[in-house]
Amino acid sequence: MIFNSTQGRTVPNGPSAMALDRRRLVRIEELANEVLRTQEELVSLDRQKNGRREALGAFRRNEAPVRNSHWIATSGQFIRLPGKTARAWLSEQQEETDAQIAAARQKLKVQMQALLAEHPQVTDLQSGVCELLTEVKDGSEETSNQLKEEETGERKRNVLDYSRFDGIVASDSEED
């Protein structure tokens, strides 16, 4: 055992201490690689989602008429589909991608929690902030509120309050 004067604690000395540190470092590196792979997967899924969003927007704006057939690139091949089928297929793929993104985000949070548990100094953020950011939400509360709104047909309207402008009057310079 060696006394570390800079930190004021006793540190184990010898090959067993080095192996322990080496195993811990390897574990931290594995966790960090998992996090990076998941982030790359999220970027890839986001690119796919944006491409489909653009295509669905072209259908919505009638830039790609539904009555025509359209070429679609998928899985390394081009296929020609009728407009209605293409739009339906794109919508279905978009929903699947949204589900994959949600799952990947939850996976990323779990991986970050594991990384922070293994190496808390991986980030300069305070521990409370890290816990808040990596908190896994179940989303059941939000989903139940959305279902209630859809059943009753009531949605909160985004209404702007213009009452603060009531005291503004037209300027006299424009009237002659």
C-alpha cells in the first residue's frame, strides 16, 4: 500500500491494482463504444426519416401527383409504384422509423446511465443534471392524455393573447 499525498488516501500497489484499473478502463471503453454506435444509428435513422418526410411533403404539396406512378429507392433497388401505394408505403415506413428512433433513444439513455455509473467524470455536468437527462420516461401519461383528447374531439387550441395590444392606437402622422 502506498499513501497518495495529493489526494490523501491509500492506493493499492502492485499488479492486482493495475489489472483492476485495466479491466475498469476496458469496461468504460466498451460502454463508450456502445453509446457511440447507438448515436450513429440514431443519426442514420434521422436521415432516413428526413428523406421520407421530404417525399411525403411532395405528395402533400401535390408536387408528386398521386395519379402518377413514382420510382422509390429501397433496400438497394429501385421500384416503381402507383402514387397511392407509394404514399401509403412511405407513411408506413415513417411510422416504423419513428418507433425505431424512440427505441434507440431509450437504449441510449440506459447505456449512458451505465457509462455514468462506471465513470462519473465522463462529463462535466453535475450528477443531478445527468440523472435528469438520462431519466427513462414511460410515456404512458402522455399517451393516455392524447387518447382522451382524441376520444372527446377536444384539443387545446394554440390561442395567442393579443390583449396587450389593445392600448395601441394608430399614429396621427398617417392621417392628414
